Amino acid sequence: MPSFVRLFVFVLYHIAIKKWRNGYKIGKNDGEIVAVVQSIKSVLK
């Protein structure tokens, strides 16, 4: 796996965790981010 992809997923994952811990609800834009992360994960499998 390319290191930049790993870093990208890592950063998005931690942003999502931070938002979740701060009590934000997943909004429209966050849903798009989640969809991108899931598509990346499915491609990398």
C-alpha cells in the first residue's frame, strides 16, 4: 500500500474519531468522508 494512502486514511480516521468524541453528529460532509474511507478500504482489500 502506498504510504500516502495510508497517511490519508490515518488522518481522516483520527479526524472522525475526534469529531465523534467531541459529540458532533455525522453530517452530510462527514458522511462523504466516511464513504471515501470505506471505498479506499474496499479497494485496498
